Amino acid sequence: MIEVKQLKKSFDALEVLKEVSFDIQAGEVVAVIGPSGSGKSTMLRSLIHLEEVTGGTIRILGQGLVEEGRYASGKDIRTLTDRMGMVFQHFNLFPHLTVRANLELAPKTLKKDTAAGIRKRSMELLDKVGLLDKADVYPANLSGGQKQRVAIARALMMQPDILLFDEPTSALDPELTGEVLRVIKQLAQENMTMIIVTHEMGFAREVADRVFFMDKGEIAEAGTPEQLFGNPQRERTRMFLQREK
Ligand code: ADP
Ligand code: MG
């Protein structure tokens, strides 16, 4: 699904990603953990072309988004990034649109389906995330947990092959994280391919097939949750996990 080789990203003199490489298979759930500033968001944003990398290769579904630092054409980039959906820490809903209009905007703009087809799908997805009764409400009248469930439903509208989550519960009060994590867990059970940047170690352990520990712009350690949490090989992984307890 995703192939990343020697990915490099600098902001001016600051090297944020240093030769990051990994592969992700269809249906895999990967949790990315690591200290603040280690490059987790930049890595995720690079996959969906919200950041331009400085070097390296990203292939999505076998096709090059960027090959050894050279980007595909604008049209090909869009075709590939359309296969992915992203959910952000701060929801990024459109405040002037109802919940349903938030879901329907992108598919309508891109003429993904008939109006009736898009309507059917938006109602199905709101039902899936438990918010059918909120279809005509504006985001300001939702709790953080509800907003994030809307954001997940919105990402699913485009029928992505891959979902990327950047700390989806970090902006939520602790009592609201469970409802969001449950939706993500359900997607995992449906074999959605996902990369989830998270500080929720318990959740990562439970839902991930593999965990990447990022530190200082590198994947310092990768393994199954059992390996990484139960028997970390590197001192810096141990130190991080100790602090997160
Ligand atoms: P994380 O998500 O792990 O906290 P980030 O990927 O957000 O880390 O940031 C990695 C590093 O890149 C940090 O030092 C951050 O300050 C820097 N950085 C991120 N975005 C930018 C930007 N647009 N311009 C300059 N520096 C940035
Ligand atoms: Mg981040």
C-alpha cells in the first residue's frame, strides 16, 4: 500500500526527517509514537503531499508520488493523494457548514457520485460513527469527540484506501477519547489500512499490527506491539516508554 524509501525533509537548515524508510501492507494498522518534535506529523503530511519532501521515494499503491526526490505531475499527485484520507488533531471541520455538508462537500465538488448517491453515503457514514441525529447541526454545537467522529466520517466519504490520523484524540478531554478510539478500532476490524500517530500507548498496543517509534527524525525502532512495548531493544525507546507511563 505504501512504500517509503530514504525519505528526507528539511525546513531550511533543520533536518526533520533523516532517511525514513518503511513499507505498509494492505489492511495493516501502524501506530507511530515518539516525542514531540520527532517528525511524526511531517512524515504523515509528506505522505499526503501537505509537505514537499527534500529527497527520497514515496509509492502509494505501487505508484510513485515522489521518486528519489522527483515529484510526479500535479494530476498524478492528486490521483494518489485522493486514495488517502487524513484526520487531524484539531478536526479541521468547516464551521459554516452543517455536519452533512461537511461530509458532502468534497465528493460533490469532485463529482464522485450523483447527489442522491452522495446523500445516501453521508447518512450511512454518520450512522456508522453514531451521529445520524447530528446531520443538520453545525460543528460549534458538537463536543470534541463528536467533531472528531464527523471528521472521520468525512474522510471516509471519498472511499480512501488508506487513512492517516495525526493525534486524533490529543485535543479531547479524556472522557471523550474512548468514543473516537472505538470508531478507529472498528475501522481496524474492517481491515482499513491506517497510520495512526498517537500518544495513547494502551490504544496503540491494542489496535496496531506494528508500532514505529520515531525519535529525532528517524524510525528508531519498529516492531509488533508485543516487541516494542514488551521488550524494547533500544535505550531511547525504553526511556521514552518509561516517561509515557
Ligand atoms: P511531531 O509531530 O513529532 O511533534 P513535527 O513533524 O511536527 O514533529 O515537527 C518536527 C520538527 O520540524 C520540529 O522541530 C518542528 O518545529 C519542525 N517543523 C515542523 N513544521 C515546520 C515548518 N512548517 N517550518 C519549520 N519547521 C517546522
Ligand atoms: Mg505532531
